[in-house]
Amino acid sequence: QGTDKGKTCSNSDVARALGKPLWASETGSQDFNTGAFASARSFNRGYLDARMTGFLNWPLVAAITPNLKWSTTGLILADQPWAGAYRVGTLTWAVAHTTQFTAPGWTYLDPASGYLGGDRANGSYVTLKAPNGRDYSSILETIDATAAQTLSVTVQGGLSTRTVHVWATNLASTNPADQFVHTTDVKPVGGRYTVTLQPGFLYSLTTKTGQGKGSAQGPAGRPLALPYTDSFDGYPAGREATYLADMDGAFETVACGGHRTGTCIRQMAAQEPVEWRAGARDPSALLGDTGWTDYTVRIDAMLDRPGYVELFGRAGAQGSTPAQLDAFLLRVTDRGEWSILKAKALTVPLAAGTVAPLGTNRWHTLALTFKGAVITASIDGVQVATVTNKSYPAGQIGIATSQTINAQFDNLAITPA
């Protein structure tokens, strides 16, 4: 929707000259509540200004943790999978004002589409006709209007003069009772009728029936409780582990190497990806609740090739790339060089040293403990350092490898400290 929140839409003369249907491939990407304003504008104005007839809303569900960018982008917010919690946003009903009143095969009626009173500031309207040539729906938005307006409609051209059903959403309200409401029915007289449009609303006028609003309520949200463990056994090969979210690279289940039985997690990507922007981080994955504060995270790790593995703790806000993650890291190389790092846009070393070489194809145990501002690191059950730093008071855990390096992880355990 650009920088003007869907007030104007455009495409190129070349695109229009193709004579092909034009679709907006990422028209959504808006907050599940506040994004309703921009989306309601752009669904109408995308056709009025740019003759776009298809709109792909991505993503449908905001199912990433709140420390990541664009974490509320979607129609439904579902960021606590362990709780099964979800919230249906206003954006869902902004979309429904079009999708429940039209269908593939309906066509726009240009004489019944435009800007209210010829002024973009008053709002916009589009009308679509069903394949039967009689039923129609009009979708109207008055988001930027400052006063009520009277819409006068004359039905002609063989369109139905049956009762018109009026549905409305007050886009400024967060009360579900004000969203996607069947407000009234209007019976045309002599093919004419009027409707009063309030400012800041989205309306659908239709001769069709069958629309509806679900009443289901998601379970209440709750933190992911500690202790939390995962041996990774029991997963089929090639799957993601529960709640483990790849940031870069590809972490999936495999048969354990290093003479260990069972199932492990392996970082599979053997080459650096082509990044959309600079600042790529090493392959990494995050897990857990952003509210975790004092805990010990422990995991077994094995390098398949020379390089390093990392264990994250108190992972918090992340920018546009994983390179911009706020977290504390324990990094250990195959040569036994270890360091505790404070990561942000740049990593800051807090402590460093050397242990016996980890080598390759041999399992080792890494651990980080957080208690207030005190951070303790251990390798194979031996404490290697204690540092004090209060930069990040809470956050998730994570695992990582150096770029292009395959490594395996097993027996994750997170316990209160």
C-alpha cells in the first residue's frame, strides 16, 4: 500500500497495455487490526486507480513471536502456539467486506464505481455484478470522510431491484460488536434507494444473502512454561522441531550422527543464501517465550565440519535480518576457542578462552545460565566463565552454526534458574 496507506494506487502504462488481469501480489502485509484502514482503501482504489482485480493478502496468519519485525502482520494473530491462542483482527472483516459479497467470476461495473461526490477525501466505492447479470454488491469506504454522507442509488441495466442488505464495520472501533454487522435492509422503490454513510466506516450493499460472522473465541494466551525439554526423538525425518523457528539456514530432523542413536536437529544449508539485503547472520533458529528471564539452557552439539556452533539466551528484539538480533551467545569452535558475546548489529565480546578442541563428529554439551545480570557459561559440564551484563533482561533461546557449516543438536533442556 506504499507510504500513503492505500490512498492512491498505481501501475505502469506497459502493464495496462498487456490486456491481462492485473493482480497485487502483496497487498496485505498489514497489522491485523490497524491495517484494516489501508487495506480497505486499497482494495477499492487498487481497481479505481490501477484496474487491479486480484489482491493477495500475505501472510494470512501472524504466527511469529513478538520480538520479530512485522509480528502482527496478518488477518489473525496466533503467536503462542503452545496455548492455541488466536485473535481475529479488524483486518479480517475488512477483507470479508469484499470476499463475502463477491466471488471469482464477478465483474466490476465502471459506471457504478468511483469516489464519493467525485472527491477522494470522501471515500471510494466499487460495484461488482454476478455472472447471472442481476445480483450485485457495492463496497464503500469512508475512512477519511469527516461527516456523514447520503448515497443515492439508481438500479438499472437489468440489475435486481430486490431488497438490498447493508453490512457495516466501524473501522475505528476495537469492539467486535462494531465489526461486520448486518445493520439494515433497504427496499428500492422504483429502482431507487438511499443509504446514509458514516465517516470512518466500511460498507457492503448486496442483493445476495448467506454472509455471516463467526462467533468462535480463541483460548486465552499464556507463557510457555518452564521447564521445557525436547529430545527430538519421535519426529519423522525432515521435519521442524516443535516451536523451533528458523531465522536463517535450515534446521530439520535427521538420524543422529556421531555414533548416537535417535533423532537430532541438523543445520542443513551448505551454502550462504542470496540475501534480500546486507547484514546476513549465520544460520540460526529461535525457540521459546520472549518473557523468559532467569533460566539455564543446555543442549548437545556436534560439528560435522570445522567451524563453530552457538547457543543463544535472552534473545529479544530482531531487526529486518537475524544479524540485528539482541541476544547473548556462547560460541565454541572446533579448535576449542570459546567466547561469550553480546549480539546486536555488532557483536561485543564479554569473555573468551580455550578448552580442549571440540573436533568434528564428537558430541559436546553447551550451557548458559541467566540469573539477574549474571551470565554463566559451561562446556561439557565445566564452567568456563561468569560475566555480568544487564543489556537484555529476558528472551528466547536459540542455536546457530557458522555460515555453510552443517552441525547437529540434541537434548534441549531449559530449566528455571
